[in-house]
Amino acid sequence: MSGETSLAGLKVALLSPVSWPSPPAGYGPWEQVASDVAEGLFRRGLDVTLFATGNSRFSGRLEAVVPVGLNEDPDQNADVAIALHIAHLFERAGEFDLIHNHLDWKPLTYALATTAPPLVTTIHGFSAPPILGAYYAAARRSFFCSISDADRDPGLAYLATTYNGVDPAKFTFVEQPGEYLAFMARFHPEKGAHLAIELARRAGIRLKIAGIPHDRAYFDEAIAPHVDGDAVQLLGEVRGAERDALLGGALALVHLTTRPERFGLTLIEAMACGTPVLGAAMGSVPEIVRDGVTGFVCASVDEAVGRVPQLPSLSRAACRAHVAATFSIDRMIDRYLDAYRTALRLGTPPPPTAEQLRWRAHDWWDRPMAFTDLPPKPATRPRV
Amino acid sequence: MSGETSLAGLKVALLSPVSWPSPPAGYGPWEQVASDVAEGLFRRGLDVTLFATGNSRFSGRLEAVVPVGLNEDPDQNADVAIALHIAHLFERAGEFDLIHNHLDWKPLTYALATTAPPLVTTIHGFSAPPILGAYYAAARRSFFCSISDADRDPGLAYLATTYNGVDPAKFTFVEQPGEYLAFMARFHPEKGAHLAIELARRAGIRLKIAGIPHDRAYFDEAIAPHVDGDAVQLLGEVRGAERDALLGGALALVHLTTRPERFGLTLIEAMACGTPVLGAAMGSVPEIVRDGVTGFVCASVDEAVGRVPQLPSLSRAACRAHVAATFSIDRMIDRYLDAYRTALRLGTPPPPTAEQLRWRAHDWWDRPMAFTDLPPKPATRPRV
């Protein structure tokens, strides 16, 4: 940031996913981040071309061959649309100084066919173990950014951790919260709504839960029976002002996951409102929450129960200041500009270290980071 | 062929599918043709690199990143494996004088990222209408070959029709056939086993049917009840010598399809044995069968019934001679070499004509050629 070469005028091609427009109207976290990065770079004076759906909005140059989001028009053939979207960028690769990919592994395989320009890929998450095979095979052609230190694959080299950011101005700071805890996530065992309910019951405090049923059986068995409209209140999916009010009015956001979180946008949204986080000590949580300052990083539900009485002692102003200092969109852009500078200086990614190569030969089912869809471990290690 | 420039020494990269090894042990028609083309070019002195599965066999240079066929190891991730297989070739595109693609539309989207060398794609069949969108978008980067005149999309320009070929020496010529008709295809309504049964019953002749149940309900309802081991004999899947004997011993091969056939390898295999074809007047059949010489091209089952008594009047030697003259592997290679010469001379495919552009805007559900999986026509025309 401070004093480094300006990258104003740098010709950057930014590849967004096409499941939703960029930015999305509702759900669409990858498109949201790609859109925020594109706008942020544009504000810093870079010459940005955003490759996204035709119904996207961007202050700079928008390029599109897929008219609307794949989830908005089921008549579109996703395989064909995504391939043409990626090819549309790579056919013009020579026009850019740098390509920034937010669309997972497929673009890496196209990049192998071109020698220029440098490619930076933000890995928003590994969907399934076999995807790693594509990352390894194309690692000589792309630099990688992780969205937390925790969500790194030890077989890959990373340029930087480029945390996602939010604009604090979009969240209302609340100095005096209400007397309740909040839970806001998909209803799936890994998101831990059942642990939030256990915590609230044992701590004797009201809980408001918001989200969409992702795992219906789990919701029906582990969540719904506890909803009584008083001790446990169910709000469904909340957006906009309602979401802002729920987060800001809470004594804390409860985030007792059972699977490592990759980043956790809701955590920084809560802190932007001044609301601390009671989070599980796994995944990105210890990086995002300053333990004892902007919340508590808890090793167990027992520990979390014990922390509830201490919540009022935390400074809500410190929570918001933490987001402004570390997790703003401006800080995200600073981090990406630093990553771009390194990529432009190196030109080509470094060869893998012996340790990385050892990890690549290791079982994919034995990784520190999280997969979205972890299939049962096969009897033999899959090839590719 | 005659007198044209020799292409000996031409560096050709041949991209085979990876569903099966090249050549396949059993089923795998695209891999079979790709393998036959590669071997044929190699025999003509071209410098051929075959990109196929690692367990493929080739007299020239074999390149592989996918160890075995995707259908041989379900632990492999097909999307990743196919992408890396295609990228493996295109990363080295600059080393070749020409690329010949047998792997459908995906490689076209990779080719857009590279300017050299010329690309020739054999379209072995359009799997579904939306695939045409990919062909149109990449038509400026690839020349196309069809496997019959009938299987052409009117929105595309074609270099040539490059009929598939067989080696007649691999089929036993039978001068005196038995007293039965043969049917050999997947059991699916479009292949018309039920029409073969109707024909045989009405003509009062025995029928031997061979194939695998593709559409189980169809097989159970329309085929199985007619199998009596005498008038209608079911042989299951036949390979090698058994297949050769079944085809060679028949009075005719019955091929009364209900959907246009793209090529029909079984037709030339039967004729290579000296066996004429009773075929439906649609798709490639009129191009492959010389009506009244190597079989009869029939507009209806009624017409086919009337042709049965005339079968013994056809010259079985003429059937075999027709294959040797027109549908041998050598003739297939001649056609491909001609196509290569044109591609090398032109360098870049011609722009689409006004008529082709009109067809591209036309409903995909209203085409002369066949799709493998024709979904119900949507209420609105799909985009992409």
C-alpha cells in the first residue's frame, strides 16, 4: 500500500462467475466479492474489464456472452455457457497486463494454452477433493490467493491471503444491544444452529435464528422442535434493514461451526454493527475474531456458555474499528494490489517445494481445510 | 489422393476422447475412429501424436494425462480429467502443424485462446441442441468435418464429409448366407428392433437380434415378448467372431430406424461380409447403401416387407466391393488428408454465409440432423 508503485492504468481482466449477476441481487458470495474487487480497483484508477453476466452492473468496462445468471434461466446449458464465458476472456488474454480469476479451477486449464499475461486466482473454496488435481496441474500457470490462512491447501504456493471485505458504512453501529444472541447461517449441521440453541438454553438467554433450511431433515429434527417464539425465535431468511437490525441488536453472533469456516462474511458484518462473535476455534475464526476483544474464540460449547456473562465487557466500538481497520473493502483492495505487484514482478509462479509435492501425493481426504462436498473416502485413492 | 501434395512429415496432434482407451476393447465408437485415423495417418508418414488415455495403444507418439478410460475407473472426476486432457494438448499447440479434434465441442473453446495451428474437428454427433451454441461461437476457430452429408447442421460450414471406414480384411466374406435376417443395435426405440420384428413376422422369415438393452422398459415391453428362440432369436451382445458370423450369415441386416442415423458403422460391417442392408430412408442410410445394389432403402415397413423376396438377387460381392471402394479406412484417410490440405491452404475458416447465420438464429428443435438426447422443446428458445 504505502509508497508502493502505483498500478493506475494497469489493464486488468476480472473473471467473475456467471451463476448470478455481478453484483448479485441476493445470494451469490463469489459474484459479490468479484464485483467489490472490480469496483475497488476501478476506484484506484486501474483499467478494469469485468467479464460477468450481461445483466451485471459495473462502473468500468463490462464484457458478457452469458446474458443472465445460470440460476436465473434454467434453459441455459451451464457447461456451454461457462466454457464460452471463460473462452471469451482468454481469446483476448493478450490485451491485458494481468488476469484475476474468481471462477474456480476451469479457467486455469484454459490459461495453460496461453503464455501471457500473469494470472492470479482467488480460491473461494475447494468444492471437492478431485478439484485439487486441476489446481496442481495448473499451478505452474497461476498465482493463488486464499481468503484465510486456514483455508490453504498445503500442496499449493500462495501469493497472499486476501480477506474478503465489507463497507462498514453499509452497517449501522449499535452501542446498546438487546438481550439476545443471534444465529445467521444456512441450516446445516456444519453451521451449528443446534449448538447455538444448546448454548442459549444453558446460558439462559434468548436466541434469534435466521437462515434458509439447507439440510431439511436436520432442520426438522434438530432445530424446529426448539423454536417456541420466545426463548428460540425463528426469523427465516433476512435481508437488508432487517438483517442489519438483527445483527446490530444482538449481544453476540453465535458461530459454533462443526467444520472449518473458510472466511465467514457474517462475522465481519456483525462486528461492523458493533456486535462481538462467539465463535468456534476452527477454520478462519481465530484470524477474524480478536479473542477477548471483538468476541471469544471458544474450544467448546462449555467455554462459550462461560463467556456469555463477559460479553457486555467487550467494547462494541472496538468491534467496528476492527472491521474498518482490517476487513474493509479498501483493505481487501490494498491486499490485492500487493498481490498483483508480486505477480507482475515474478511473472511466473515459483516451482513447487519438496514439501508441497509431498502434500500433493497425500490423501485428499486428509486436509486441514474444508471442502463443500466431501464424498465418502474411496477405497483406493482416485487418480487424475 | 491422386497427385496432391504429400503430407508426409506433417506434425499432427490428434485428440481422442478419454471415456475409453484408444482403440477401445469393446464399445467406444469415437475412440475407435480416432484410433483408426491416427494409425492411418501414421502409415502415410505423417508425424502423429495421439492424445488419449494412458492405457491406449498407438504406433506413433502417445501423450496422456488421464491414466485409464473414465468409464473404466469411476473414481476419476470426469470434468477435471477431460479439461486437463484438452489443456495438455493446447498447452503444446504451437508444436504442431495441425490439430485434429475428435472430442466434441469443449476443445473448440480452448482453441479460441490460441491462434495456431489450424484446427479440424470431426463432429461425431450433436449430443443436444444447446451444444450448437458452442459450435457457432467457435466456428471462426475450427474447420468441421461431418460423418455423413445428412448429419450436417445448416448453421455451420463444413470442409468435407469424412465417412468412417473399416478394414474389409477384418470381416469374412460369405457367398452363401443362411435363411435369416439380422438386427444389431442398442435396444432403443430409435434403433427400431420392434420394426425388424414386425418385418420378419410379415415376411415369414427368421430374425436374429443382437444388442444391449439401452431402454429397459422398451426392451421389456416391445422386444422380449416376441423372443421365442425360433422365429425371433435373442443373442445378447456379440463381439468378434460371433459378430462376424451373425452378420455374414444373414440374408440382410435390418436397419429400420425411427430417427436419422448419423453414419451407421454396422451397415458397412455387414456389407463388408457381403450382406446387404434393408434400411430406412432417413439420415445417412441413402448415402451408405446403394439402393438396389447393396440393399434397399425403404420408405416404410410395407416397402421393406416387399423387398425381402428380392434380397437373393443382390450380388453379395458387390456389397463387399462397395465397402472396399468407398468405406475402407484407407478411403477415410484419403478424405481426411484432402480435408487437411484445404485447412492448411485456407488457414482460417471462412466467415459464415448469410444463410448459415439465418439457420443459427433458427430454433434448434427444428433441424434435419439427429440429436442423441433431444429434450422437450422449451416454451422459450434457450439462450447461449
